[in-house]
Amino acid sequence: MTVQELPGAAAYRPTPPPAWRPRTDPAPLLPDPEPFRVLGTGAELDRPLMLKLYAELVRGRRFNAQATALTKQGRLAVYPSSTGQEACEVAAALALEERDWLFPSYRDTLAAVARGLDPVQALTLLRGDWHTGYDPREHRIAPLCTPLATQLPHAVGLAHAARLKGDDVVALALVGDGGTSEGDFHEALNFAAVWQAPVVFLVQNNGFAISVPLAKQTAAPSLAHKAVGYGMPGRLVDGNDAPAVHQVLSEAIGRARRGGGPTLIEAVTYRMEAHTNADDATRYRGSAEVDAWREHDPIRLLEGELTARGLIDEDGIRAAAEAAETMAAALREQMNAEPALNPMDLFAEVYTAQSGQLREQAAQLRAELEAEAR
Amino acid sequence: MTTATDKKPATMAQALQRAMRDAMAEDPTVHVLGEDVGTLGGVFRVTDGLAKEFGEDRCTDTPLAEAGILGTAVGMAMYGLRPVVEMQFDAFAYPAFEQLISHVAKMRNRTRGAMAMPIVVRVPYGGGIGGVEHHSDSSEAYYMATPGLKVVTPATVEDAYGLLREAIADDDPVVFLEPKRLYWSKSDWSPEDPAPVEPIGRAVVRRPGSSATLLTYGPSLPVCLEAAEAAREEGWDLEVVDLRSLVPFDDETVCASVRRTGRAVVVHESAGFGGPGGEIAARVTERCFHHLEAPVLRVAGFDIPYPPPMLEKHHLPGVDRVLDAVARLQWEAEH
Ligand SMILES: Cc1ncc(C[n+]2csc(CCOP(=O)(O)OP(=O)(O)O)c2C)c(N)n1
Ligand SMILES: [Mg+2]
């Protein structure tokens, strides 16, 4: 017996499911097919901004070189260099307003310094005399974050809280290409889009997660394409074109500030140095690849264009280099001083008030120190 | 919600709801977030009515992602809010561990006190409700092993209200473990007239006694009180201490009791090996050795994955198992 033959079947009419349509049109969310560029396109350049970007790039590269040298002298425990990625670091710092928040990863010391943070405070984590060397609220820079992508939901929560309070504050969160595989990347982007939080995610795709190339990390058309799945726009930018990164970031930050919601930006760049001073990059990549990227160096690109357009001259270039040397000399001097260490700090600020347990342990350490001193 | 005119006994779930409600009314920075906490009022109805009274921005149904919930709560706390996060069940809090351990617990210390994390993570925990797998874990040992977290658990309706108010007001992160099987326990407690409660960090003697001390918390408190009643027939007058706060731990109250009675049994549902009882027994032994008439014993859940509901009664420490332990406290030596 078929359904049609059942008694009463004539009256049965299945209700058709409601017509399906996408909840939002995905087309406007798609990234451009090519990374966005400013340099070499003939686009108009804002000279004061260009000179500022240039000076910060040069200073940033010198900072990276100095910090790496400090690891060799035992003055830093480790340094993950952002050499080659200075355009992203610097543009991130300059695109933010004073009231905005930056959520850096371990590789983004430079972004914090370019934002005005004291270099010694910024390097505290990597020197190893404490974890975070500054008051995050005072500088609106979250602690440099090591567990991959875990800073992203913090940025979303902070941006959400600011919006609930009626403050037009934007959070900018930095993450690497490898970090996009983490669950927290997914959760943060999803929360951000659902809450329409004023947050911008900048992925610095530098080609590697330690030794693992992007091809082993994702099968997505690009990292920027991932935005579409969350319902936010994805933007692709040449991460070595400082004015381009600055422009794309500024647009996304402005959009977030106006209540337009989050944006995911993929900046295509390259890590010129090893993962950290402790890494040996020759085990997983050849020098030809690195040399090819040298041609597309962020400082070289900007300097070339500014020179060609007559926006900077020899004197300007020399002045930037000298300012960078002065910064490096000051940093060397500061970092050559032994940090003040107080072992009793170990028990401070574990809780608001010290528990009896920690008081006992602090007393034990104090006694050990006193015995040592005798 | 219980009101002044409505004198019927309140349940623990209602007391918890009332604690959040009162905290939200007093302090606009208190926000509740979690899965199904808004329109539904939570799967245990502990957030019932909060979204209606305070709006969805204050009591928010989040996307279904525990790390995301706790991770965004961290960001909210950075901006000055006091988030109260609900984890739907003990075993479903595990995806949030990285945020809890690497950020929530450490933030104050790693920023030298500049950034506190006044977050409460509410976790319904423990078995005895006939839940199928992943709904009955006792996860307290994981939290206790993480410096920077406070870990508390109420065992009475009064304490549910008082301890949760304390937890929300606390500038440190608090993992607030709610004994599921006591959600529907009742008392004449009235929200209009909340009795004063001991602060976080204090244990409370729930039943004074002289022969031995039962050290317990959360879902095992009623078991121990029942065991203490039954023990009278055997001639034992048992003291029952409700620990309330596993971190910080109240050595003072615990040791005062054990020194008085000379014998102690730790009782909890959580697995014994690597469980809270080992730490507690060690602390008591280190501090009260010369007062002890017998080794400190543990009555705990077996060292097995939480059993299926039809077998859980064999796993959960019950009155008989507690009394058996008490019987093994070397009474012969006295006579
Ligand atoms: C959760 C977590 N897993 C593993 C690591 C160890 N680790 C540190 S950096 C890194 C690679 C990250 O690559 P990517 O996100 O591309 O950032 P990049 O270092 O290139 O800036 C790994 C695996 C970590 N820090 N956190
Ligand atoms: Mg990378």
C-alpha cells in the first residue's frame, strides 16, 4: 500500500519547506583576488604619513636587529624577530587611536614599541625578569600573548564591552598564519561577527608556523576568505606595502568604530629571520626563497617609491637611520643594566590577598634567602 | 523567584539565581553569559528571569563555544566588567581550560597586579542525577591544581546565595562548583533576609562531634551528615566539616577540628587518586600528626571514568562507605 492509497491520503498535502536563501549575500564579503597595494600603483601619497611610516620602519628594523643581538649577548632569553614584517607591525600601531586597544602576540613587540611603549617594558617578557612589563590598561596594550590565538577572544570581549558602555573604542588583534588553525581563532571570529563587535583581526601570513608552511595549515583559498564563513568582510593586503596595510587597517578600524562590525585582514608577508634566535630555518627552507623576498622588502619598497616621487631625499634617509641608531644605542645601554629582581615578588599578586598557604611558602623562601646571604 | 510574600522553601537553584539577580541589580558591571542562559534561563533554570529583568546585554545567550565564552569574558573583565560565566555541565567546561589556566588564573600575577580577573565561572558538577556520560564529572581537582584560581562549592541553600555573592564581589577569579544533585534541595532560607555567611576561604563545622572528623564539601555534605546520624548507634560522635572553599584552603578550621577529635576521613565524589582528598590528608597529617590516633582515610569515587547512570550508585560514596572508613580508624588501640 502506498501513501496515496491510505485512507484520508487525498487530504494530505506536504507543506513545502520555506524557500532557502543565504542569510546574507556573501559576495561583498569576499576579498579581492589580488593583495591590495598602494606602492607602485600611482596612488596619491600623504607625505607626513609616509615619512612617519618610513621612519618607524627603519627604527623597527634596527630594533629587531638590536634585540636579536641582545639574545646573543645573553641579555634576552629569546627574541622572535619581525624583520621583514615591519610594515604590518608599524601600520598596526599607527592606525590605532589613543583610546583603542592592541592585542599583540609574542612576535609583536615592535607593534607595542611603535605604539609608544617603553622598549624595556615591552621586552620584559623576553628578557625574563617578569611576564608583562607594563600596565596593559595604561597603554591599552594587552600582554604579549604566547598561547596561539588565545588573545583573539579577549579582543572581542573587550570590544564588545566597550560598545555596551557606549565608548567608540576599537580592538585590533594580531595573529599569525599558524594561529588561524587554532580553535580560538574560529571562536573569536564567530563571536565577533555574531556580536558585531568593533574588532579588527590582522593575520600576518609570514609563510610559516615555525617550520610548517601554510599549505600544511589550511586548504582555504586564502586566509582572508575565512571571513566569509563568519559573515564578515575579508581583506587581502600586501603586508610589505606599508601604506597599503595602513590604509586597509584604517578602513577596517573606521568601519568598526562606526558600528559596521569586525573585519578579517590577511597581510601577505614573509619572516626573513628564523622563528626565533633558537630556531634553525635552514632545516625547512632554502635561501633562494628568502632572497626572492629580499626584493620585496618593506623598507626598500617604500624608500624606492618615496625617493622616486621626490618625497624623501638623502638627508631624510640619513636622518631616519641616525634616529634608529640612537634608539639602538639607548636600548643597548638600558638592557645591559641588570634588571632589579626580588624573589619575594613570586608570591605577590597571585591573589588579591595572600593566602595562608602562600604566606607559609613566602616565609620559607625568605628564610632560604637569608641563609644564603649569611 | 522567591519573594517576601511567597514563603515556600527555596531551592539551591533559586538561591543561586537570586544571588546573581541581586548582584546584577546592585552592580551594573555584572554580566551573565553562557549557553541557553537567556531566554531559557539555563538548562537548570539557575539564570531564570535574568535576561527578562536586565536585558540580553546583561544576560547573554552566547554562541556555543566554551573557550569563546570564557575568552570573551577575559576581554570584558579587561574593560572593567565582572562577568559571571555559566558552563552548562562539568565535562563541557573542558574546552575552556586553556583560557582558564593560561589567562584567567595568571592575569593578575603576570601583570604584577595591574589587571585583575574578577570572573566567576559557574560549573554544575558531580553525579547522582542519573545523567548519561559527560554529565556527572567531579572536576574540582583540575581547578585546585591551578594557582591563581579560587575554587568554592556550596552545600547548603544559604551558602549557595552567600558564596555566590562573595564570588561575584571577589576581585580574583572564582570557579564556582554547583553540586547538581543539590540544585533542588530546599531550605526555609528567604532571599529577603539572607543569613550572614562565612567568607570565601573559611570552612564551617556543620555538626559538632568528638570522636572523628568528616571533612567534606558540596554533594557529599548531606551524605556525611546522614552518616554522622547513623554513627551515633555505633557510639561514634562525628564532627562534620563543610570545607566550602577548596582554594584557599582553611587549614585552621580543619586542623582545629582534627586536633580535637584525633581522627579524620575525607569524603568526596571526585576520583581518589590525584584527587582533593590526597592533598587534604597530606595537609592534615603534616600539621596534626601528633594529634592523630589513626591515618587520615579517604572515601572517594573510584578511579574510573564516571559510570553510566544505572551503575552510579556503586560509585558514589554513600553512608555505608563512610561508616566503613570510620570503623577503620583504629579504635581498638583506645581500649
Ligand atoms: C597553543 C599553542 N601551541 C603551540 C605553541 C608553540 N608555538 C609558538 S609559535 C608557533 C608557530 C606559530 O606560527 P604563526 O601563528 O604563523 O605565527 P608566527 O610565529 O609565524 O608569527 C608555535 C607552534 C604555542 N605558542 N601555543
Ligand atoms: Mg607564521
